[in-house]
Amino acid sequence: MNITNNIVKVGIADMKMVEAPEVIRTSGLGSCVGVVVYDLSLKIAGMAHVMLPDSNLSKRENLNELKYADTAIDILYSTIIDNGARKFALKAKIAGGAQMFSFNSTKDVLRVGNRNIEAVIERLNKHRIPIISSDTGGNSGRTIEFDPSTGVLKIKTVNTGETEI
């Protein structure tokens, strides 16, 4: 059986929701963080591809709320609950947040990967969603794929291969 028809792709600064037998995937996670929130017993999951930590830093009107950890996770949470997931059953897995470039500076603004990880964790905690596992940091890009029927997050990391969490 050709399973590729069941893959739902999440773009950069995007969010989607799936139900098994679909799986959900995002590519291009450098300093971005892929956030999966799921209800395993109902076999549903949502994924957000977060680019930046805080929407308050944007000065633009009609900003893409899916770009920022604070707003994207709120939307992800609401979407999955509105589609039948149960608050008490929600769990999360996260990956990404790499430091893609080396800087000769200690300025916090350049630590986008770390700031994204911190913002994602803070927002998931706000919603009382436990993070079951994570693969964050480092300096390599990732592609992630989540299967809501098994709860397995496959992570392909540039130069190091594939792992599952």
C-alpha cells in the first residue's frame, strides 16, 4: 500500500490536524520548532511549525499567528479540542530549535532556536499539556513525522539519520 497519500504536510509558519490513518509531517526545522499535540486514544493530532517565540515582537498588522509560539500553540490547542480531543488526554512532543549559525555574540536576540524552545515549553505548560519527549537544540536541521495511531514521532536529522521518540 502506498502510504504517501496519507501524509499531511505542514508548511513553515503553518498548522494542520490529522486523524489516523493519516500522518503529519513538516520539513525545514532549523531554529524553528515542530510542536505536536495529540490525544493518542482518539488517534488525533495537530502539528504547528513555529518560527519565532513571541508575536508581541511583530509590529505588523494582519500577522500570521501560526508563525509565533505564543499564538500558534493557542490555535493548535483550540483546534484539536474543537475536533474532539480531550484536555486531560493531551500530550505533546517537540523537535527543532537548532542553533543554525555560530555568532561571535552573546546577544539573546540571536539565540532564536533556544528562545523558540523556551517559548513553546512555556505555552504548553500554560495549557497543562505534558511534553512526553523532545529532540531539540543542536545545530542540524530536522524533518519530523508524527503518526497519531502509534504516538511515534520520527525525526530525520541532517547528517545523523533517523530516530524515533
